[in-house]
Amino acid sequence: MPPVYSHSRLACFEDCPKRFHYRYILKVPAETQSIEGFVGKQVHEVLERLHRFVQQGLVPSLDKVLLRFRAMWEESYDPDQVRIVREGHSVEHYVDFGERCLRQFYRLHYPFDADETLGLEERIQYRDPEHGWRVQGFVDRIVRARDGSIEIQDYKTSRRIPSQKRLDADRQLALYQIALREKHPDTPIRLVWHYLTFGATRVSTRTPDQLDALRAEIADLIQRIESEERFEARPSALCDWCEYRDACPAARGKPKAAVEPAAAQPAIARAAARSPAPKPAPAAPAEPSAPSQMDLL
Ligand code: SF4
């Protein structure tokens, strides 16, 4: 079966080929995740539930939204599995942070009737006809705006807003547009980011020529990945957030004495033993999370 790529797979390879190798070739299970990733996932799930309610003509109160967030947090937070990297930050700090994101979004968009939801956590993809591989992604929310345009909306819980120049060159939502324009060839499409921490929205657009150039650039990158043999480590500040930091001998800032031999890294050794072929094709990404339970918000 032809391989499937996504923005996060491509970015993983560009950031550190070794991490890509652990995650997508050896398929070493991630035993921990960063708390930033955890809080972002909870916030995304609550916003998905909120919009599913709105689609049914029901607008939950802000109190209910925040209660749902707390309940989900308590159900899924595991201190042994979720890592706090930044020193001096408590779990409660991140709970407050998630609540702040939701409160800002709710107050800015209530009563959520400025546009029409066309899709939530929607999987979209395009296929390269020459090579057969596909690029796919999950869009937080696809929207029909009042002017008839389609918006590809993405929620961000990051601590800063990129410049407009960087957003105009952003790859993730532009990849989604390549896939979506096959379905809506004549409709203007906008790329929209909600920076939840700041209650701010940013918008960008792409021309057909820019999308064609991006498509070619992605094809080059995938060919580079498929011909890669060394998957060398690229240590950086990102090592602090890497799920393989404990096992990776190249992790930045790791004392050499603390580095254990590969045989002493059980998860990686087991994964390597399961992976006889030197370069198996990356597997399809995980399926989207189960549909929201409508009665829970
Ligand atoms: S710890 Fe750093 S060098 Fe090692 S795989 Fe992770 S990102 Fe790459």
C-alpha cells in the first residue's frame, strides 16, 4: 500500500530525522507526552464537542464548557505519562491555561452563528498521481463564511503568534487547501488560525501558483525521505520535548555518562527487533478520535 504522509510527519523529519526514524519507521511507542501537547488535545476536543452541539442548534453555557474541560482533564491526566518540561510550572497552571483559552474563544464567538460548520476534525487528503503516495490531514474545523468563502480553521494553543510573513508561508493549512480545492475548485478558500491564548485570529490566502509550487516542494521532500538511509540525529532545543529523549543517545544536554547502550533501551530495542526491513514505508496515521459523545458536554 502506498505510504501516507502528513504535515506532522514531514515536519518531524525536517526537525530531526532520528526522531522520525523512532516514531514512523521503528514505531517505538511514545511512553510520555508533553503537557503542552496534552492541554492542546483537551482544548481541541472540547471545542469539537462545542461545535457539534451548535450544529444541532444547542449552545452550551460557558460554565458547561469549562466543566467538561475539567472532567476530561481529570479522566485522562496521568502524571507518569504527561511531562512538565518548563521548570516552576504546576499542573494547575496548565489547567488554568486551558480554561483561559476556552473562555476567550467562547466570549469572542458566542453565540457561534457567524458562519456554518461544514466539517469538524475532518480528514482530507490528496494523492500524488505519479508516485502514489498520499498527503492527509485532519482539519479542526471547515467553515462556510457569510461571503460564501470556505475557511480552513485551526486552533493554536501556542504562546506566541507568528508574524504574518511566516503565516503566509505556513505549510500545514496550505496542504489542507491543496486537498480541499479538489472538492471546491471554484470557491475562494481562506486559511484561518485562532490563537486561543491571545483571543486573536490570523488569516492568509494562497494563489493557485503558490499551491502548485508547494505541491512540488512536498514531492521533493517525500522523495528525500524515501531515499534516506542514515536518519541522523539533529539535537536542538526540541529535544526537551521529544518523547524519545530518555532513550536517545544524541539528546541535547544529556551527560554522556547517562547515555545507556541501545540494548538497555527496551522500547527501542524491541521496536528495532520487530523491524527487520531497513526502510519500511511509513504507516498510515492513526484514525481520527472517536466521535464526540454528544451527551457529555
Ligand atoms: S532527543 Fe533530540 S536528537 Fe534525539 S530523537 Fe529526539 S529530537 Fe532527535
